[in-house]
Amino acid sequence: MPCLRPCGLALALLFTSLLPLAAQAKPMVVKVVVLTTFEAGSSAGAGSGQGSGEFVLWANRLPLTHKLKVPGIEGRVLYSDDGVLGVVTGMRARARESVAALVLDPDLDLSHAYWIVAGIAGVDPRAGSIGSAAWARYVVDADPIFEMDDRDIPKDWPEGLWSLGAARPGVKGSAPGSSDMVWALNPGLTAWAFNLTRDIALPDNDQLRAVRAKYPSDPAALRPPSVFLGDELGATRFWHGPRRTQWARDWVRLWTDGKGAFAMTACEDQGILDVLGLFARQGRVDAGRVLVLRTASNYSRPGDSETPEIRFAPGGAAAAFEAAYRVGAPVVKALVAGWDRYAATPPQGAAPSGP
């Protein structure tokens, strides 16, 4: 009968010898996370990085050169040698799942990471023009909501959408267990990012000018693309039209107590911020290090004389992809270059005067 004691001792010694190696396998410190929601495939195949979409310019130009597999994320995850992580989260509710998967990955240290959402959106023509970029001060959730067919609503109601916990439109309710509903982003960090990028030249062309010309009633819609501060309404459904645009204005004003002004509509950021908020309360991430940058690929309503139908602006998506990188990349590079300071304390800027 073989002696078990020496074998057990040998295994114990082997385990002990491996402990220093295990201790050396520390999580990768991430300085900046760039979140995009989709990329389109090409003839080379979906996810090849050779098509269009929100991610491809970040991957190719920053560049992000190393692949990383994160369980729970279907899209590409790439990182750079200097600590930038780029992610294709998937669209709508899929983004929420992807962000949770990132935070829970034991191989990533996100405790001091900055988060930049860099995606395209619809812009309110009252707030800005196609091809423009807006840094959000507020993101407001429009998913937890009561809805009634507009043909059935009382005559004195503006629309058939109203807050959970309320009896009619125009009253702030609550959504316990569903959403925090409104997120006020770090004002100093947002002001710093805006001041750093406010004078960046954004692409303009005849296609964009032709689209802008359809909105003569809104001076902001006629201006060339620019960088501005503008707040966002998030809803997983794709909505469009003048009545829904007015609803979005009212909804953002309601939930921000009159401090916010609707500019951009998108489908993912309310979920992203809700997940980051949950994990911030558990000490896993810093909610004061989140920036939301949305760039306008279309307007939130048809042109003044156009029929009320959903249409995508020619050239709008390409301009918005370019604007997101041109405006977002300087912020990413500045955070990495100043990491000796910004790892401990986020940069702060002065809020611009005026509206």
C-alpha cells in the first residue's frame, strides 16, 4: 500500500510554490473606457473592423491593438498599451449587460477608470445641428413609463406618456427598483471636457447643408456642426416626430427640475448610467468619472415641410462617427497623459457662462 503522506507533502509544496505566481497576476489597470454601441460589418465579415459604425475609428486611429475576451460581451473589446479599453456594448438593453460584465470581470481594475460614452444620436433642431457633438450634463431615463394610445387619452393631455407613480403627464413620479431616472454628471469634469474640445472643427459638406436647410424655423439647426453642452433623453425605443420631440423637452425639464434642456436622444445611456450607479454604490467604480458624448446623425423630427415619417439623413451617420472620434479622442488622450494627477482626482473645468 503506497504511503500517502509524502505525496500530500509534495502537493502542498507545489501549491506553496505557485502562490507567488498567482499573487503576480494582478488585474489590468484601466485608465479610460470608451463605450460604443455598434459597428457594422463589411464584405470582410461582421465585427472585422473594416466596416462602419461607432467603434471602427477608435480602433484604427487611437489605436486599440490588443484583443480581450470578456464573458458576457458579444462585441469586440480592444485595449491599448497605455490603458485605454474600447468596447462595442451592443445596442439598447444589451449595453446594460455589457457594462455589468465589464465591471464584474476579475481581470480588470476599473476602480479609477474614466468612462466615455461615444455614440451617435438624434438632435433636437432647437438645440443643435446634424453632425454636431454634445457633452451631456444630465441623462434622463424615459423607459419606466406609463403609456396610453394617443387616440385614447383625455382631451386635456398633451400625450399618452406619463411617469410611474403619477396620475397624468407633467407630474414627476418615481421608479423604485427600476431606475434612478436622472443622472447629473460631474459638472467640473464635463466642463473640463467641453472646454478642451469646444473649438474643434467638425466635418461639414453639401449633404449636411442640404439637410440643415429643411429646418428654417430653428436657427440652431441651420448652423454648421459644433461642440456644445446638451442634455440627453434615453429610451430603448426609437421615437421620432414633432410631438415626441416636445414630449422629450418636457420630460427632461421635469426630471431635472428645470435645470436640464433636451438636446440629444439615444437608446443606451440610461441603462449604462444605471448600472454604473449601482456598482458605484458598491465601491467598484467611480460615478464621478463618467462622460457622455453624443453626436447628431439625424434630427429628432422631420424638416419643416416634410411629411411626418421616420427618415435618416444622408451623410449624417458618417459625420456623427467622425465627430465622436474627433471630439472624444482629445479627452481620452489628455486623461492618459495626465494620469499621474487624474488617477487620484478628476480634472475640473469652469462651466461656461450663458445658456
